[in-house]
Amino acid sequence: MDISNILAGYDRENLTIAVLGGHSALDICEGAKRMGFRTLAVCQKGRELTYLKYFRTRGEKGCIDEVMLLDKFSDVLREENQKKLREMNAIFIHNRYFWVYFDDFKEVEENFKVPIFGTRKMLRLEERDVPGNQYELLAKAGIRTPKIIRSGGSDISDEILKDSLDKHFLTNQGLPLLVKAAEEERSYERDFFLITSSEDYFKEREKRNPEFVNNATIEEYVIGPQINFNYFYSVLNDELEIMGTDTRRQSNLDGFLRLSAVEQMQLLNKGFQPSMVENGHIACTTKESIIEKMFLLGEKFLAISKKECKPGIIGPFALQGAYVSEQGKEEMVVFDVSMRIPGSPGTRFTPHTTYLWRRPMSYGERIALEIQEAIDSARLAEVLT
């Protein structure tokens, strides 16, 4: 989408940083306030108190200046609401939370006529069942990913799938596989579960919604510490930055792992199902020798994004995976890519931005800083799509 005509009507001295009320909205708005921008959260009725009450700007407190309250998030596409955003000179900071509330990615790509900070046509590639998706990009970049038994959306008969699963477990000493299905209640969220035999898969399919499980990706479960490498690419400076590192907290799995092996077996024998639905993140650090490898991985992905999805990554992204040590060699195995701001405000509590900027910096502040520099250098259109 050509946003130059829209920007031509904007008062660039009076911009508003806008975001959907969820995911990383507070992080974005707090950073925007630090840089002197007005902030707006687009909220859905019944889910607005965080923004309308608890963190609403009041004097020196809070970071949400304005709230646009809608019956449902997707109403932001209604022309009258888009007009209000443009009248406020809004720049929208997108995240996965924003995109999943629409039936089709094209609705935002083609019909949301408000400038977005970042590359609006890359978000669909996070889905594993679309052409040119994240795994295809990772492969082209030469970045190691888990071995895939079945790609999401593949039409494979049960007989062929069973043979593939049995072969994996026979040749890999029973190492588990990870099934990445969609949640039944919230299809935009992932419902992960482990299997250690083909029988496990078919039993789990019957317990869950078979439609979602049949469309799931089945891949190697990488045994190693899980870590997210969080980046920011500055288009203005042509420089890749590391914003921080973190790891995930996942629903009842985290509590389950704190039990003894005896208690775990007792629960499993009673039918307990560990769940890997993501609930939050923990800031974590890495040893310093990993930092160079972190940059090299980020540079590889950045280069392939520019080649395959012009203009490529703008601003935040993340490579998420597990760090393995095999035959004396340490390597990151990437199993997920975030092509926008990751939902982890705790990255500021790792030291990487301090090493570069000599102070901790949140994603929200880094985004706002890039926008302000783009305004000052008359290059705003270069960071918006």
C-alpha cells in the first residue's frame, strides 16, 4: 500500500502512536510517551479497563492518552474509525494480536488505510500453511530449524503419517515430536503437545478437535534451553540491534515441571494433559560468546527478508528456538519467527541495549526513537507501510 498520500495530509509535529489494546500496547505507549508522542489504545468493550482506567494518563502517571472503544477489535477497519485515526495523525504499531482478529490478512494489508510502522505484508508469513512462510525463509537463509514430519495444512493420509511417525521414533531413539495445532477456542493461539509414538498422536487427535490437529505441523522437539533472540533493525541507520533475550512461561507445563517425577507420573496416569499455551516470558541472559552468533543469525534472516519480501524487516523481529550442544558444537535451532514486536516487555531487563545505548531501552522507546529520527530527517515514509 502506498501511504505517501496519507502522510501528505499528516501534521508531523502532532503525531499519535496507536496500538490495539493488548499484547504489547503498554510497552509501546510508555516508550512513545518518553519520546513526547500522544498515545492511543484501540480497545474492545469488556477488555478496556487496563487502558481506560488503570494505565490511563493522569498528570505524571500512566501512558494511555486516548482510548478508542469498539464493540469488537475488527471494527477498527470501519471507515469512520480509520478516519478518526487519520485525523489524529496516527501511526499504528502492529503486533500479532492486531492481525489475528481479522478473517483474512488481506483485510489489513489492503483495507487498513492507516500508516503501519513495519512491513505489513510479512505478518502472514508467521502462519505455517502459507506459501513463502517463516520456515521457507529460514531454510533459504541457511538457519537450522527442527526437522518437519508434516507441514501445517498438508493433506497426508493417516496410513502415510503413521509410517512417517513410526520411522522417526525408530531411528531417533524415541525422541519426542511436537505437534503445533491451533487452539479450539482461540484459533489464533497455538495449542502445542508432545507425542512419543504414533499411537499418542491419534489418541490426542480424538481428545482434541480433529480438524485443528489434522492441520497441525508435526516437528522434531529440540531438547535444549529455549531462548528468544529479540532484534530491532534500523532502516535509517542500516543497523541491526539486539533488544534482549527471554524465554517463555507456558500454562500448566511450568507448574507441572516443578513437581517430582513420582508426582508427575501420578498425574499423567490419571489423565493429566500438560499444555504449552504461552502465558508470559522471563527475561534471561546468555553467555557472552553467544552474542556474535546471535547477530549473525539475525543478519541472515534480515538479508533473506529483504530479498524475498521487499522492503524486508522494518524495526522489531525475533527468532525463537532452542540452543543445542551436539558433538562439541553449539547451535541455535529456530522454531518460530516473530516478524513484528514480540510480546515480551521484559527484554529491557537484559543488558544488550545498555551495551549499545549505555542505558536500558524498551521496545516501545526504541520504536518511538526511530519514528522521531525519521521525522527529523524527513524519512518517515521509509519506516512505514
